[in-house]
Amino acid sequence: MFNQRAQSTIEYLLIFAVTVLVLAVFLNPKKSVMKSEINETLKSGMNRMSGAANTIFPK
């Protein structure tokens, strides 16, 4: 019975550690994968809106 509890505790600790590691990688403020992807998405949307506005209202 003790071995089962110890094993499940270790498994929960490993899951927690992996979760924290994944969050640290994706939410790293300096080199965030998520941040760069969001910025690329915003740039793409702004470029499309600018193109549409230039088509409707030529200079």
C-alpha cells in the first residue's frame, strides 16, 4: 500500500513539474513562443486591414 501511494505522489509531482516547465517556456517574457505568435497574428491582421482600406480609399 505504501508503494502505491509513493508512486502516485511521484507521478503527481512529475506532472506538476512538466506543467510548470511548459508554462515557463510558453510564457517566458523575453523569448516567448506564444508572444511572438500573437504578434505575428496581429501584424497579419493589421496588414490585411491596411490593404483593404487602401483599396477602398486610394491615396
